[in-house]
Amino acid sequence: MSGTGPAHNPPKGWSKGPLALILGLAVLIAAFFLVYALVLLL
């Protein structure tokens, strides 16, 4: 199958939303664990 041009290119609107959501969620979880560890240590 030799197609012309980038056929397997995901739409730009899709990849940005969920990626930002996952990144924000990861940062939130990391911050929560950091605060939790600090509370346990103090």
C-alpha cells in the first residue's frame, strides 16, 4: 500500500486535548503525593 502524502496523520484538534488532560492529571497526582509525603514526614 503506497499512499500519497501522510495518510496516517491524526487530526490536530484531537491530540492536544487529551494530552493536556493527562499531563494535568499527572501533575495533580504528583503534587498530591508530594504534599502527602511532606505531611507524613512532618
